[in-house]
Amino acid sequence: MQILQGLSSILSKKNTYYILLTIVGILSVALLLINLQDFSGDHFTYLNYVKGFQQGRYTYWYFLDDYYPDTFRNPGYPLFLYALSFITPSIILIQVTQLILLLLSLYIMLKLIEHYDNRLELKNLFLLFVIINFVVLSYSPLMYPETLMLLLVTLIVYIEICFENNTWKKILLLVLLYGYCFQVRPVIIFLPFLRVLYFLLHYKKLSLYKNITFLFLFILTLLPYGFWNLQNHHKFQITPLEGGAGAMYLGYWSPKMVGYVEDRYWRNVMHEDRFINFVDPKDIPKNISLFNTEWDSVERICNRYLTPRDSANIQVMKMHPDLFITYNTNYTIQREEMVKALAIRHYMSDWKYTVKLKCYTFFRLWFTGISMKPTFKTNLSDSLPIIFAFTTGFLSLVLFIFYFLFCLFKRRDIIKTLLLPLLLCLYFDIIHVPFGIQSRYTIPVRFLYLFCVTYMIFNIHFKNRIQSENKKH
């Protein structure tokens, strides 16, 4: 009790708020400077998209005379990078801009928190959790769309909750945000439909006309990329021709081939985890052999679609190992269909492995694991931040689960209040479970997740105490 009283006293101070804000700012800048020269796995493909746009080509193989239009990504994040290139081609501008987006997301989140409760204790508790979960601050120097998505999702939630009157201005703004958000990360595709469904069930809050208009306009935002695919690949599709099935397929095989860098698709590798693995080390060589044999069969069928043009391009592409090889439309579509069918068959037939893997993935998406890379075993200075990130992330998840279950049984009013943030966190979790174990997939909702934890803790331990003290005074 005394500890809570002392903590409440510290968190209630304005100076604490400014100190925590300063620490978040310094930490964000420090992480930017530390990781300034670090390249993400997608670094070179994204930069080459920008160069392709500059030549009127949507492809990272822009320098090939007989290039293939892109099959791999929606254009949202590449267009964002392309817009920045009009100012300067420097990567520093991208990194600094993403740092600004990160801080802007934090500012919007703090304004959103005020809508729930304006007490300093809640905001300071949230900032404290952000600091110890510093991983969310570390993506601004990396060529990933997660920081941009963090801003977009946070802004969408802020507008949905804080702008209570469903004016046409709000509807149109949300259409643009959802539409662009989809072009950055297509996984949000179901959110606008779920939103419409919600308002259909609560029709008094939004007229049917506005509801239908919102959905119609959102669908319109999907069409340009779909027609681009139709023009360039002779197939109308609002998502890229490849990617989803490949991620699901490798999501099955990678945990069975720990430490192996596959060179058949995306040069994917899954390192040994310090605590939980899904394969006996003795079975890894056999699994690698099975994977390559299976991939040989995929390539034998797909190779019938190869042309002399492909053969010439592939020889050049292999000279650029930082870029993923792009094949012609027929080859890509055939391979995507095959790996999807294989992935589903593997998951269904190997159901015990599937259940264990996907249950673990459901929770693992919220914290950074300890991968036993060679550098981790030899370099202590590189290991300490990873260990700290794992510890704080895992403990935050434990707190979230504990307080969520407590509220579910004892304080359902808190669950009801947090419904939208909680559902978004659940959505981003479930939608990524079929694919690989990548904790960065939940970065776009990580501020919302940390807010949910802090709001539950605040209401259970601090709110009544604060109200009682205020009555005494």
C-alpha cells in the first residue's frame, strides 16, 4: 500500500511528466543514432522502388531494360519514400522523418489518453511503459513501414474515439486514412468492413447512408492498384501477386530448419530461440532436405513458364543478392498457388506442431525473443539490450494477460471502455498468426497495447486512491 501511495505521489507530479517525456525523446534520438547504419532486410528493395518511381517504373528492378512490374508489395510505403526523395535522396531524411512520425504518434496517443482520463498518473504510467518497452521507439531508423503504420493506426483510433459526431468530414478523413493504411499494410483490409458491421448493429450512431458511403469510398481507394495489376499482370488483384502464401509457407518450415538460410525464396532464416524451439536439432538436416526437395518440385512445375527473357534477367538478378528475384506473372501466380496449397496441407496434416506453433506465435508477437545468433553468444554488449528488451516485453505481456483476465471477471466496465483499442490489438495479433513469428507486425498497435495495460493498472490500483485523497483535501 505504501509503495502504491509513493508511486502515485511521484506519478502525479507535472515534473515527472516532463522528465518522462524528455527521456522518451532522448531515447528515441539515441536509438536513431545507434541504428543509423543498420539496414533492415527490406532496405535495398524499398530504396530501389524510389529509384524505379523516378524513372516511371514500379519495380525495384528498374535498371533492367526488360524489367518486370512489381509483384511483391502494395505501393503505400514506397510512395511515402518517393515523396521524401523530392526534398533530398538522403537516407537521413527518411530516418529523421520517421523519428518525427514516431514522436507525432506519441503526441496523438497522449491526446487520446486525455479523452479517457486527464490525470497525470495515467499519462506518466503510460510513458513509463513506453520507456521500458523501448523496442517500439527503435524502428524509425529502419526501412520498414512500421513507424508510418504506427502513426496511421494511432490517428485512426484518435479520430474514431475523440470525434464523436460522425460528420461527413470525419467520414471522408477516415476513408483516406483507411485507404492509405491498406496500401501500406494490406492486412487492415477487414477493419473497414468490421467498422461498418459495428455501426449497422448500432445504427443510431451512424446513418445507413453514411455507412454505405464510407464503405463504397473505401472500396474505391482499392481499385487503382487492382487496375494496375490488371494492366501489368492481366489479373485484377488489390494485393500483390505474391507474399502472403510465401510467408505462410516459410512460417511452417522455418522453425523446423533453425539456423538455416534458405536460398530458394527470400533468404529467410530463423535462429535458435533461447527458451522455446519446435524441432529436435537432430531432425534439422532431414527437414532441410525435405524442404529443398519440395521446393525442387515447385520449381519444376513453375519452370515451364520461364522464357528466354527470364533466363537473361535471372542471371543479372543473381548479381544483386540484396534484392529478391522477380519472375514473370504466370510463374509468380503458379508458385503462389502451389506454396499456399502446400502450406495449408502441411499445417492440417501436422496439426500437433501447428497448434503448438500458432499458440506460441499468438503471444510471441508481443515481445522480442532471444535469438541465439553467433554475435549473441560472443558479444555481451550486443546481448544486453536484447535481454532487456525480452525481459520488459515479456513482463509487460504477463501484466496485460493478468489484468485483462482480472477485468474480464471483476471489472468488465474497464473492458467495455477499452473495447476499440483491445479489439485492434486482437485483430493485429490474429491476422498475423498464420504467418511468421515477427514481433514487428504488432508495432502499429503497440502504443494502444501499452495504453490498455496502463489503463487497467491505473483504474484498479490508482484511480480510487486518487479520488479518495482528493475528497480529503
